[in-house]
Amino acid sequence: MKRILTIQDISCFGKCSITIALPVISAMGVEGVILPTALFSTHTLFPDFKKISLSEQMMAFAEQWKNNGIKFDAIYTGYLGSIEEIDTVLLLVDMFRDENTLVFVDPVMGDNGKLYRGFDEKYVIRNRKLCGCADIIVPNITEACMLTGTKYREEREEAYYVDLCGKLCDMGAKTTVLTGASLSDGKTGVFGMRASDRETFSYQNDKVAASFHGTGDLFASTAAAAMVRGIAMGDAFRIASDYTAETIRATMSNPDHPWYGVDFESTLPMLIGMTAKYL
Ligand code: PXL
């Protein structure tokens, strides 16, 4: 069985980061290993959240894994709460990467043109380094703009995405996949570029008029697990886009849906079915 190490926080309540990544990775038939960077009582949209940083423990955990000969087919990183955590992740990537390891980075920093609470320009600069050593990065448009120092625009066209992807590939990422990239009214999806030949690709879905916390984590963990299962990159991103869109739709159709996250638990059987078609 393939094995993914995911490095991100545990938000105990709130359905995001590891509480989404682990069930998705398991449902897709991949062994999930977690390295929590911090424990949050809830995600950061809740007021007065409590945080316990685990950054000092991360290296000791990793060293014990290394001493036990534990290896990973992929390293998938999500929300990292501080520059120190990014630096630790950079060391861990060096420690565990070999020629077959997929390094998949979701540079979680912000949305809708703004950084999430607790992040600043210095954090963005350090994230450039992590993105530069990744095989695949999956920023949303806000994150892509921050990483490349590009003005964030609500009105966008293909040339804007090509420019952002080109700059991110110049930073070193082998493949850049922008999320939330709309190519026409009423649609949204992904727009990607492979650095080696600047070949671009895109996949569009009907836009669901709602936005929920945790959907980026759902998308990234699905795509990372699909790729580790050997599904071709284009298909992996198609599965991730479709699954995320279906989950938002399912959440909206529940009149009592939570405000803080999506009902991905109800769509996991669908994900298993979608994945099986590509294996
Ligand atoms: O979904 C990304 C995420 C993960 N973890 C924490 C967050 C967020 C987004 O805000 O606050 C703690």
C-alpha cells in the first residue's frame, strides 16, 4: 500500500486540515501518516481559538521514523502556522525525499485577496522557498498572487493564469495548479502548468454559489492521494475538482448544514466510486 505523510495542523473542531486529509487519504486506499504542526481547539474562523504549537516535537518524531527505516511515497503539506514550521518542513523534505517521493505543497495562506489571520509578508516570503522545492503546488488565486507579488484581481482571464503559473514555475515548482480558476461565467476549476515545457491544462466545473472552509484541504488531499495511487495528474485533478464540487452541493442541500465546514462524510462513498473508475 502506498503511504502519504501529511504535515499540517489538527483543528480539533471545525473540519479542516488533518481531520479532512486523513479520512480522505484512507478512503482512497492510501496509508495516511500525520505529523501535526499544532493543535488548535477550532480553526481560525472561530473566535478565541486556542493553539498548542508542536513545532519543537516535530523533528524528534521524524528522527525516530528515520531511525526505524520508515519511508513515504508522498509528503503533502497544508496549513503551516509559522515560519518555524515551514523551516522544519523544509528539513523534513530533505530528510525523507528520494527520487520517487512526490512533494505536494498546498501553500495555505489566504483567500479572497486576503491573508488568513496570523500571517504576514515574512511568512509569504518563506513559503516561496517551500513552493520552490515542490513537485506540485496548489495555491488558490489569492495565494498565487501573494507568492508572486502580483495584484489580486476579481476579473480574470486565461492570460492572468498563464502569467501566475509561469512565475510560480520560475520559482522552482515543477507543476503549478491554480485552484478557483474560472475560465467563463458560472464555471470554476483548475488551471495548471508543467514547468518543464510550460504545457498548460485546465478543468472546469459548474460554480456552486457558496464557499466553505476546508474545501481547499478536501481538494488537495484528494488530488495527492489520487496521484499516489498512480492516477494520471489530469485525472487526479478532475476527481479532486468533481469531488469538491459535489461535496459543496451536498452540503448546501442539507438545510441544517454547518457554517464552519463541509459535510464531506456523506460524500466519501462517492469518492471511493469515482476513484475506482481510474484504477
Ligand atoms: O483549511 C485551512 C486551515 C487549516 N487549519 C487552520 C486554519 C485554516 C484556515 O483558516 O485556520 C487552523
